[in-house]
Amino acid sequence: MEVFLQTLVAGILKGGLYALIGLGMTLIMGVMGIINLAHGQLMMIAMYVTYVLFHYMGVDPYYALIVSMPSLFVLGMLIQRFLLNPLMKVEAILPENQVLMTVGIGMVLTEVIRFIFSSNYLSAQTSYSSEVRFVGGISISYPLSIAFVVATVLTLALFWFLIKTDLGRSIRAVSQDPEAAELMGINAERIKIITMGLGSALVAAAGTLLLPIYYLYPDIGGPFTRRAFVITILGGLGSTVGAIFGGVTLGLAEAFGSTYIGMEFEEMIGLVIFLLVLLFLPGGFKRLTKV
Amino acid sequence: MKQYSGAILLLAVMLVFPLAVQDAYYQHLMILVLLWVAIGSGWNLISGYAGQVLFGAAAFFGVGAYTAALLSHKLGISAWWGLPLGAVITFALALPFGWVCFRLRGPYFALATLALNEIFRHIATIWESLTEGMVGILVMQTFVSKVPYYYIALGIAVASVLTVEIVVRSRWGYYFVSIREDQDAAESLGIDTLRYKSVALCLSSCMIGLAGALYTNYMGFIDPRVVFSLHDVSIAAILVGIIGGVGTVSGPAVGAFIMVAVMEIFRSGGFGFLGKLSSATGSPFVATLTKYISEAHVLSFGLLVIFVILYLPNGVVGDWPILKKKLLFWRRQATV
Amino acid sequence: MAFFEAKNITKFFGGLAAVNGVNFRVEQGQTYGLIGPNGSGKTTIFNLINGYFPLTTGEIYFGGRKISGLKTYRICQEGIGRTFQVVKPLKRMTVLDNVVASAFLRTRSKREAVRLAEETIAFCGLTAHKDKLAKSLPIASRKRLEITRALATKPKLLLLDETAAGLNPSEVDEAIRLIRKINESGITIIIVEHIMKVIMTISDRILAINHGMVIAEGTPAEVASNHEVVAAYLGEDYDAQS
């Protein structure tokens, strides 16, 4: 029972972070209609930004959020402006060329980082990296709980932004019907640029929050890209509430999988769930809950 | 016959190539090109013609490769039997996969193939009692010389291109392209889209699986990271298809040549040219440059993906008229 | 046994009835018109007939056989061809290849398919555009290509969805002539059309629907004088004033 509860708590905490990753992906999916296969690589960049701040300037990873999020926001905007938006005007046989473009971007990001930092494993060991609190016999990782709290705050802030602000409403309008939104005087290209920046900033937050508990190496992006699309499909493409459900579900599935089946299955579980959801629940959780 | 004269000429050149060029290094590069012709043709049939983008070619490549390796490793049978058997097994994998996943459309199908790719890579890594996991499997190579491998690869590449050529001129080809252009229209014109998408996938997977089995025999060593690689196999297959020209018969051949050439130019620093240059001049700058360029070969690959999608979305063959116009324009400007 | 019969067909999208308990029968050789205001469920009926949407309830019979529940491509094989209101040309194929692809339904030989395609193209008057890419055609020719392609599957029943929409008056006349010619060659037609001139001149019988339900059925003259039809098209006020 204790093991079960322990796993449950770990899964939910990790799920909070995954939700943050999934939210960014979902926003991009909603507005652009594409799966961003460079999502994990963007997160990796944010982790390196945080690492540099921590290692060379002694900035606490949590304060580094102030730098990592804006810098990834800008990077995301640049990618959208100069690499993805121009593709709208290119006529190609395969409609998937935007998705493929994100793969190319992901590769370039990974290799540029490898160029600068080499393939070595890095880590940002903080004083609290392995700190644990006990609540009723269950140990709770301190940095993971902080990450969970920050992720929740950011998620709430995002919802406030999407519901209450004009810009947020424009984003929702474009994701519901780009053509109609454009007719209403919304500049869809600009919205796409901002959304890509926003999605990148969200995943940057997740990366920064993960750094104290993870090792860092250039190829870390790939597994997280896969997690991101699993979460997005799980939640229902373009559904923000679904992304939170998807993130928590994946967090729990991975936690229980690695506890009860074996550590090495951790990544595969997500992929198998992904295939099952694609086949038996197309539309993801959105279809069950209609949110 | 005239329309095939170029192809026949090329084939003749390819047939005498290993006799003319004895250097094992260039023979090796050509074998890689031929392997990519087969993989690219397979990718092109399902993705370029039938429009169902395969993001996980490595799933079939790896299964073909492991079929050959396991035959020799577990059963002590010659890995060459992996060629026919690999094709059969990838076929047997593609059939149910297609039947299940072709209910998904467009990007969803692409993601499902990507997931299949990753799942197989994990299985091959985890199931150590069968696959030896990350340690990989060593297979004794049959020939010391590269020439026999070259001709076998040539045979497979030619067979792949011919298969595509014959299929796309037939009823199947019309059906594939109809499905790519508009699946609803195709269905309402009496085309069983599920069935013909599966046909295309099975044919494609056979070509890719065959290439995988040949890879095992030729390289003599495989591990999950290499043969189930998302970047080096799956994405590279897409790149070969796109560089050459999506939905063209000769596209994959052109694409394979360009991709191997570009990668190798980076990896080897201009086929060793930069290395020679730096030792000849003794310039530390050229030496550093050489080192960086060879380290950047994967980076070059990513940049190539971006460049091709932005500027050559229909590939060298597909955009040839535009490309020719641009080249002529440059030449005219130069002479003025 | 009727040539074609729809029995109590109903389609719900979510909680909304797009088509609700519609009955009609079409005799062989007829041109059967389907009219109704925008969003009244005409195209949905086509999508139900050719199996693009599954029926919520009801049954459809064709040539004495139940066809509801069959897949779209099977229904086409049974002999029901259709065109789309929003044309769906196979863009990067030539006009000839578009038609050859559908002609393969009735023959496995490529030579035979090409022959059938060329014959159908000539019948529909598209020979001049034969080698052009479908995406380069003007709208009138695209509409015509839709019909040609459907005809190449050798249908016994042809469903035409807004074939004359977006055409200029002379093109409309040509379209009417073509539809007549197809009907005279022995093919039964069900046609959805907005342009009253077209539907009134070519239909043998007309079914008028509104909000997914039948409001009138009969000869063109009967339907045109029906109060409910007039009201549905011109609004309740118009009916009250007259």
C-alpha cells in the first residue's frame, strides 16, 4: 500500500510538469494545426540556458525561469516567423512538410548544443536537489513539489490569459476557425508567431523546473518530444484542459509502469498508450468529457 | 524505348562502376547510395504516391535487419536467408499495422508509424535474451571484397525502382495517387481506400525490410540504436524521398545520391580535401575548420531538411523545371 | 420493388437531427429533384445514400437490395455515382488520369480503362482539356470533371450535388443539356440544386425538404405551388402577405 501511494504521489507530481509540456504543444497544435516535433528540443535548450546561469553565474534554477522563459519565447517566435510561416506559401504534395520542418529544427537545435557543450552528461546539483519531505510515511521530493506548484501557477495564469485578455481570445479564435478569425480582422500570422513563442516559453518552464532533478545531455529532447505528443493525443488535439488530463495520466502511467513492470519500460508505456488511444479513443479524453 | 535511354545508360555505368573504381571507400559509398535507393523507393511508394507519410521507416528497416541477424545468431542459418525472410516478415508486420492504423488519417498515421518505430527500438533494447540488447549482434561477413555486396545492392535497388515504375503505371498506381489527392473522392469513385493503402504499405515495407536485411549482411553488426534510429533511418528516408522528388520514380535515386554525398562531404571534410589542404598549408585555421566541419555532419543533415522543405518542396526531380530556369538565369547573369 | 427507395432515413449529429424520417422513392429513368433552403439537409441525404455518414435509423434500398450499412466504395460498385458540391478534383492529376482512375472500377485492363475514360470525356465535352492538370481548370470545367469521373464508374444512379452553382447563365444551359443527355442515355438521376430554373426544367418529380423533414413531394408544378415550399424559400412573411 505504501509503495502504491508513493507511486501515486510521484506520478501526480511528474504529471504536473508533463501537463506544462503538453499545454505548450496543445496551444501550438490548436493554432497551427501541426504537431511540433521540436518541442522537447526547445525544452532542452531551456535546460541548457538554466544550466549556464546556474553553473557560471550561480543563479538558482528557479530564478532562472525569469531568463529561460523569455529567451525561449523569442526563439519560438523566430522559428515561427522565419521557418514555419513561410511554409504556408509553399505548395507541396505532402501536407506534412510543416511537421517535417519541426523535425529538422529539432535536429539543428540538438546538434548546435552538442557543438557547444559536447555530448557529456551535465547536472545542476542544488542544495535541495535530493531533499525529501515525509508526509504520513510517504516521501515527497522537494524540488518535484516546487515544480508542481510552479506548474500549477503557470497553468492557471495561462487559463486566465486565454479567457480574460484580448490576445488570449484572439488565440482561441484562430484555433477554432482560422479563416473566420482572419475575416474578423485578426492577423493570423501574428497570432501564430505569438502562440509558438508562448508554447516554447511554457515548455521552457518545464525544462527549467526539471533541471535540478534530471541529468542534461543534448539528446534529452527526443524522449520529451515523444512525451509531448503522447500527452497531446491523449488529451485530445488542441484541448487545453485535455492536455492537463493527458499530462497527469502519462505521469501516473510512467510512475506505475516503472514501479510495477520495470524501469526500462518507462518510455515504452507512453508509446503503447498513445497507440491504444489513437485506435480506440480517437479524439482523446476530449471525446469523453467534451471540454 | 527512348524515355528509358537515360535509365539504361545509368544502369550500364552502375554495372561497370566497381570495375572502374577499385577504391573500397568509394565502393562503400555507392553501396550506401544503393541501399538508400531501395529504402527511398519504398518510402516514396506509400508516402509520395499514396500520400500516407511514413515517419517510421526504421521500424521495417530494423525488423528486416534483425530477421537476418537472428537467423544467423540464434539458428545458425546463413544471414542471406534474411533477405527473402526479412521481406516476408516485414510484410507480415505491415499488414496488420496498416489494417489497424489506416483508419487514422494524415498526421495521425504519421505519428502512429513514429510510435511503432520507437516501440520496436525499445523492444529490441529491452528483450536482451533475444536481441542481446544494446550490445548488438555480430554476423560473419561472407565476402572480404565489397564488389559482391555492390552487385547485390544494385540488384535490390534496381528491383525497387522497377517495382515502383511498374506499379505506378498500373491500376494500383492510379488508385494510390487518387487516395493521396483526395481520399473522400477516391472512396466515392469505388476505390477501397483501406485496402489499397495497405497494398502500398506492404509493398513499401518489403523494399525497406529487404534493405535492412542486406544492411546486416553487409555491415556485419547491428544494434537497436543503429537500425531503429529515428534520425538516421526514418528521417533520412523521408529526406531521400523529398530531396529527390516526392511521387517521382527517379526521385529516390537522385535523393539517395545527394544525401550520401552531402553527408560524406561534411563527414570527411570534402572527401579529405580539407585535411590535405590543412597539412599542405600548415594553417591552423583550416585544421580547426576541418575538425568543426566533420563534427557538424549531423547538423548539416538537419540544415538540409530545412533547406529542402523551404526551397525544394517537390524535390530536385519534381522542381526540375524551376531549378533549370534558375540555373540558366545565373549563367546568363554571369555571361552578361 | 422500387428502383431506389429511402425508408424513414434519419441522421442525428449530436442531439441535432440533420435529416429526420425522410421517405422517398425514385423510379428507373427518372430525374428526381431534391430542393430545400440552405442547411435543410440535402447534401446530408447524399452523404447518407453513398455511405459517407452512417444512418442513425432507417434503410436505403437500391435495385432491390439493401445498401445502407455498406461502405462508400461498395455503394459505388453497386452502381451509385456521385458528385460533390464542393468539387474534389484529384488536383495534381490530368483530367484524363482523373477519369482513368475511376474507369478502373469496371475493368482491370489499362487500355480498356483509358478507352472508357476518353469516351466519357468526349461525352461530357471535356476533350479539349484532357491533358491539363485538374487544378488548372476553371470552375465550370471542374464541375464537369466531377460528372465525367462519376460517369466513368458506369453508374445506374447518379447523384448530382449543385452541379450548376457558381456557373454563368450560358454555362448553366450547357449543364442542363449535359444532365438531360446523361438521363437520356438511361441513367437515373437524383439532383440537388439551388437554381430553380435548372430543377424545374429537368426534374420529373421533386422532393422538397426543410429542417431535415419532407414538406412536399410531387411534380415540379405541384411542388412550386405548395404553400409550405414557398414559405420555406421566401420566408413566412411572404406567405402571409400573399
